[in-house]
Amino acid sequence: MRIGAEASVRVLHRRCSEPLPARRARGRGICESGVFVLDVVYLLGIIAVFVLVGLIARGVEKL
């Protein structure tokens, strides 16, 4: 079952705005750290793709 865009935005907003009791004391929400980790994963993935393309290019050059 698919939900509309408005409903999904409400669900995501509700999940990000309700921190867990253990996290309330620190003042950090789950969403900030999750987004940061996702950014790091994307960055590492992009670097890995460039390294792979460079290695393939070097191998083709030696042929």
C-alpha cells in the first residue's frame, strides 16, 4: 500500500522530532547523526568509485 507524499512527510517529521528518552538529556536527535553518517558513506562511495576508475584507466593504459 502506497501512502501520499504529505503523509510520508508527516511520518518522517514525527520520527525526527520525537527523540528517545536517553537522547533527550544529551540534546541531540537521531536524525542529525543519521544524516551525517549517510553523508560520510556517500563521500566514501564517491571516492571509491574514482579510485576504481583510476585503477581501470591505469590498467588499460598498460595494455
